[in-house]
Amino acid sequence: MKQSFWIKKLAGFILMAAVAILLFTFIVMTLWNNILTPVIGVRVITFGQAVGILVLSRILFGGFRGGGWRGRGKYWNSEMRNKWQSMTPEEKEKFTHEWKSRCSRNYSFSNKDASSNADNTASA
């Protein structure tokens, strides 16, 4: 009795996984064909090509062992945390100022920055 329960459970899992993959592939194909075709003029794709896009994106962004970019992020965060903790207050201020200037070309971090950005764009 227990063996048939697990066989049914496994068959149900495989069926649900297959349905989920088919549904997700159909969603990708539909979005591609209805959005990208009229907007940027790419060709319409088939169901098989949508499967290929999903497999390719899994290889590029997810990997096959579950790592992908997520696994690398933890390493980067710990490295940056170690660097930040070893910085002097002057180095921290310089680092913060540098990244604010890199990232705030069109966006401001405070109202003071917003008014100076508005003045700079108005004079340009």
C-alpha cells in the first residue's frame, strides 16, 4: 500500500512539473510574440523556440547546479562587507560619495541634490 502511494505521488509530481513547464513555455512564447514582435520587430517564435529560450536562459542565468548569479552574490556581499569594515571613516566617505556620483546622474539622493541637478539640466 505504501509503495503505490509513493508511485502515485511521484507520477503526480512529474505530471505537475510537465504541465508547469508547458504552461511557462506557452507564456514566454505568447509574451514574445505579442510584445517583442510589434515593439522591436523580431520574428514570431514557435513553441520549440520558446523552450530553447528557456533552456538558454537557464544555462546563462541559473546554471545547472542551482548557483547562477545568486551564488556569486553571497561571495560579493561578504567581500564588500570585509572591505567596508576595514576602511577608515575618510575612505568610507570617499567611497560613498563616488558611488552616489556614479549612480545619481538622473536620480537624486536628497532634495538638495535634486535642486542642483535641475539647475545643471536647465543650464545645459
